[in-house]
Amino acid sequence: EAAAAGVPVLGTGVGVFPAMVEQFNSGFVLPTEEDAFIAEACRVIRELQASPELYRHHAHAAISGSQRLDWSRVKILWLNEFQRIQDVLKRKDSHGAGSPG
């Protein structure tokens, strides 16, 4: 919703958010750890406030990206993320097979 309104988006590197941001260059992927997230979010917000050009760039990219992002594309991003998680879990299980306890 923020992207559709022309607001550069901030979020963590969890789920499909990073793929959406990278695909459209519409915002910033921040660390997941709370203190680092807050510090980086404050830095990014200050940077956007100091640079109207940077803000406009991400705002236009956010609007453009949100207009191109229909549910069929979102579905693919989510399916890719679920597949990535499943692959990680399979690797984890295969490394733990035969281990005690």
C-alpha cells in the first residue's frame, strides 16, 4: 500500500519483501535485528529527507512497481520463497540425519 501511494518502503530481509524491493528498486531492505533495524531505518529516513532526488527516485519506482505487481506475480514470489525455505529445511534435515538426539 505504501508503494502504491508513492512512499519508498522500508522492511526487513524476510519473506518476499527483498525480492519485491530489488525487482522494482522501490525501497530499502533493512536488518532483521531490532536495534540494527531502528538505526538503519533512521539513517535511511534522514538520507531521504536530505535528498529530494533520492526520495523522488524511490517514490516513482514504488508507484511504477506497484502498478506492475499483480497477484500472479506476487504468487510467484511467494512460491519461490516457500521453495527456498523448503530447500533450507531439507538441507538442514539431511545434515542432521543420523546424529544423536
